[in-house]
Amino acid sequence: MNEENNLNYIQENLKIVREKVSRAAYRSGRNPDDIKIIAVTKTVEPAKMLKAFECGITDAGENRVQELLTKHEELGSKCNWHFIGHLQKNKVKHIIDKAGLIHSVDSLSLADEINKRAVLKHKTMDILVQVNIAGEKTKFGLNKNEMKEFLHQVSKYSNIRTKGLMTMAPYDENPENIRWVFRELKKLSIDIMGERFDNINMAYLSMGMSNDFEIAVEEGANALRIGSAIFGRRQY
Ligand SMILES: *Cc1c(COP(=O)(O)O)cnc(C)c1O
């Protein structure tokens, strides 16, 4: 088998994922075209990413700064880059002009640093606020009850535009058990829209991973972060 044939599983996986997304969208009365699949490419080599781009993927999500930088150098303008992992302040400067959307803003000090770096680059950085809906100690994100004060502060930054919310649901073999997490994030976004903060809209709800994206779609997700269902199980 040549290299190209080896990668056909990516095309097949994508077809399956897209069908599932479409069905979930129709079940909830939504248009599948309004739902973006962000291919989570952590640990995935560039050749496999290129295959996904060939199959119509336009967005890649990375959770480590160094990996994003290395791949950005090689693949640069071939996709939109999303930063989805925990972001340390001292690394913001490296990705400020490479990531199109940072999904994981979870503190004011991080937002402050992003704003400073964005000012220096004369750009407006799009961000999502990570919310820890389930209150898991092992996960990052703001608590629901911290959100309004946080957004009130973030709305003052000149070079940050908040475009929605992100959450990671706890892993559960039966994703029905975590439907409530997605429902809560959606409710929170509606609540926030009602507050009409400056510089803040709720265009994106980034929720749903390989294990739970169908339920996330049913509950209103429009930015899915899907890795292993596309590229296969990660080795490390
Ligand atoms: C790894 C990762 C994903 C994708 O996980 P899969 O289960 O492989 O789909 C989504 N979001 C974040 C923040 C991740 O780190």
C-alpha cells in the first residue's frame, strides 16, 4: 500500500463524523452547515492533517503552544488555527499572530496578557471563555457564577473580542449522562447575550468531542473539537 492509501481511513472517518453531525443537527432542527468541525490535531503528523484538509477540513485545533508553532511553520495558511489547551501567560506572545481563535481563556490575567500582545501586533484577538460547568477539580475554566464579573472586565479590553463559550464535559461512557453540561453552557450563553456587553457576542459554543459530539450538537454546539474520531486513537 502506498502512503496515500494508508490515509484513506481519515476520509472514511470524516464521512462518518459528518453524517452523525448532520443527523444530530436535523434532530434538533438545525442546519448542519452552521456547525463547524475543528479537527483536533494534537500528536497528529502533518501528512495526516493535509489529508483532512483535502477532505474539506478548514480548521485545526492544538492544545500545546510548541506543537502549534512547529506545525504552523510547515502548514501555515492551509487552515485556521485554534488554540484549545490551557494557555500560560508567558506563551501568549508566541501564538498571538498565529491562532485565529483561543478557546481556553480562563482568567483575567490571561485576558490581560492577550490584550497587551494583541495591541502590540495591531490585531483584535478572538477568544472564547472556558467554563467549567461540571465543576471538576481537574479541569480548567471559570465557574458559572464568576462569568458576569469576568465578562464585564473583559469587555473593556480594546483588542479582544469575545465570541462565545467553551467547555469540556467530564468523560462518561454514556454521554447521555453529561447532556446537562451542554445544556447548561447553552443556557449560560443565552443569559449572557441578554446582558448586552460591549465586544462580546455568543456566536460560538465550542463543545463536543469524539465521545459526545452528537449530544453536544443536539444541545446547541456549533464548534466541535474532534480528534480521535477522525484520526484514530492517539498513541500518547
Ligand atoms: C484532545 C482534545 C479534544 C479532542 O478529543 P477527542 O476525544 O480525541 O475528540 C477536544 N478538546 C480539547 C480541549 C482537547 O484537548
